[in-house]
Amino acid sequence: MGHRTVVILGSTGSVGVSTLDLLERVGAEVEILALTAGRNVAALADQALRWRPRLAVIEDEGALEELRSRLEGSGVAAAAGAQAIIEAAGQGADWVMSAIVGAAGLAPTLAAARAGSTIGLANKESLVCAGPALLAIAREAGGKVVPVDSEHSAIFQVFDRTQADTVRRLILTASGGPFRGWSLEAMRAATREQAVAHPNWSMGAKISVDSATMMNKGLETIEAAYLFDMPSDKVDVVIHPQSVVHSLVEYADGSTLAQLGPPDMRAPIACAWAWPGRVAWDAPPLDLAAVGSLTFEAPDETRFPALAIARGALVTAGGAPAAMNAANELAVGAFLGGGIGFLDIASTVEETLAQMNGAGDLTACANDDAVEWAQMIDGAARRVAAQVLSRF
């Protein structure tokens, strides 16, 4: 693939770690321009000493001196703060992995899009908050966005762009999370430790809780609608506990195409890295005989209302998805901190959206204005959600 310059946003998280592991496994010829992290200064420093980027950036400004001390004599520059991460993202690297969790990833992803980089997008919240505008900005700058979420990578690989009008449905698969067979009463007493114990994937705490509530699949429904320019009624979800079929595309002629593989994030990362080609690596083989059986079931939106809430936000459109995401981030944080119960997450999001009353129409804005408005809605929704949470 030749020499490429690379920036990895969120390098110490699960996707960032998997990205560096994959680059090492494929023997990629890369120059790392920047690695960025939120608070894990020790892990960031270790990565920087191994990969020798030009720059290492920690979002937590209080950790800058420790980062500098750990990198002393290495030749790697150190910086801190949200603005430094945005500047790192906008250097015009050939390829940028966007793996910062949450709405905090929007501004850096936007900077990479404006710079014309190819973006491996693992930060679904960027699309949820300002998807059409972000995609348009990337196109106008000559870059492209390749999805890294396993579900959207699967669709990306089997979606025929020359015949998009023949697509009948996009079908996202969901593991069902750790509480798939639990009753509402049992989920009401669910602990943090139980919620983050995902049965198939190794993920951070926030994403694991989103999987447990099925808000993750709600976010992915919005993401898929924007990425593939599909109306909400053409994006479906099916529970697939084995996480082998990563998603499917159904066509008008009755054919349904699926992408399969073991639950390993390095596979969709490899796809995003090499697209439109393929790169060989020591990927674990899919042994269907060992898997034995693949099962599917409809999602239960009574026990997991987050999915219906997200679909409603997509139908409402405008600023509703951004408001929903902001409220969910606060509610998940409150749950992880012990402030609310598991079932209170969805109810907090629902009440916040009701109070926001649609949150405004982003579609009337120019692309840059739409992103700025989405960020304003994010802040407003956080204030409303904080008031809702204060009642618990």
C-alpha cells in the first residue's frame, strides 16, 4: 500500500490499541504524525515510545507534565487539551483513525474531514450528531469516510453503490448484550459490573453499557441511515447472539448478502485501512462447524426501549439525534458512577428529548453551521439531562 502518514485519535482505547496491533501485524509502512488519548497518560507514553510519533496529545491538561517527563529524550513532542487534539487531527494525514468515544470525537473528526484525510470512523457519535454535514464536508475536501463499526463495515462491504435504489433493507445485527434474557425486574437491579460484561466483544465501559441498553444499536441505526442514505424504515435490527453475521443487505430481487467473521475488531479496521483493496494479516479463521449454529430473534423494545427512542429521534431528525446522544452520555456516566439505576438510563434520555421538543432543524443550515448547531444542541441537551438526573 506504500508509505502513509497516520493519526490515531483515541489510541489507548480498545479500537486504538487494535489499530496499532493491526498496523504492526501487517508490517505497514507508516509515519505516525500523532497519537491522542483522554486520560491514560501511561499507556499513551508507552505507545509513543514504541511508535515514535511526531506528537503525543493527552486531553487531560493536568497530565501534560507527566507526559513530558515520560517522553523526555525521545524526540516525541507532547501537548494537551481538546484544541491540541483537534489540531493533531487536522494535519492532513493520509489516514486518520477516529476512535474517541462520545460526542467529544466530533470536532477532531470534523478537522480530519476538512483536511481531506481518509477517515476510519469508529466514533459513531460524530455521524449521529452531524452525519450529513460531516459526510458532505469530507467529500468536498476530497477525503472519504470508511466505517469501522463491525456492523457498518459489513454493510459497506456488501452494499452495491451502483444499484443503491435496489436495496430493500439494511439489517444490523446485535448480540443482545449481557441482559438479553433478563426480565425488567432483574435489569432494574443490574450492577455496573454486570452491565459492562459484554458476552462477545472487548469494549470500553461506556460502549458496553450502550450495548446492554441497546442504545448502541439505536445509535448505529442512525449512523447507517446517514452513511448509506437510507430512510429510517429501511434500517432494521435483529438479535444475533453469536456475533458472527455482522450485518446484512437485502435487495429487491430477494437476495440478502451478509458479511461474516469472528468478533474481532481488527477485521473491520483492516478493511478501513486497505479499502478499496484488502490486506493480509493473521486473522483468526471463521470455523462455522465449530460455531455450530447461528440464531436470530426480534429485539424486544419493551425491555430495551432505547432502540425505539433512537428510531424516534431519527424520524424526528434535525437536532434530535444529537440531543439524544448527549442525554445518553450523561445518563450512562451517572449509572457508571452509581447515581442511577440501569433502567433509568433510557427514561432519562426519553424525558430529555421530550423537554427538548425536537431540538431544532439542522437541515436548513450550511454544512459548517449544521455542525456548530449540533454542538450547541449537545450542550443544551446536557443541561436538560443534568436537571432530569438531579431528581434521582
